[in-house]
Amino acid sequence: MAKLKLGAIADDKPVKLTVELPADVHRDLAVYADLLARETGQSISDPAKLVAPMLARFMATDRAFAKCAARGQPAQGKG
């Protein structure tokens, strides 16, 4: 099995955020949660709990964001 990019999910005090996902993205999120649960042995009752660590991982690996954040500048979006 391929190693997933996410590891165990930290239990942290959440901030409530409401988003709408396309149905296919939600289905993929549920599949990812199932795969991650099998890989880590950690039960994931709600796939929505993966959104925050996925966003954090995305931002941590976005070089343009890291450069701007280090300089205290807003990032320029594409488009």
C-alpha cells in the first residue's frame, strides 16, 4: 500500500468553519479517511476531520506561500 501524506490526526481545539464540497470530493474524502484509518489504526468517524490537516499540509508544502508568509506579505494568487 502507498504511504499516505497524512499521519495521525491531532486532537486540538477546533474553530468552526462551514464549507460546501462537491459530491465527488466528499466521496474521495470518505475513501481517504477509510484508507488512513486502515494505515494508522486510528478510527476516523467523520471524514471532515481530515480537511484541516490536509489544508495545513498543502500550505506547508506551498513554496510561494512559505516565502510570502516568512516575509509577512500576502501571497499573489494565480488567475
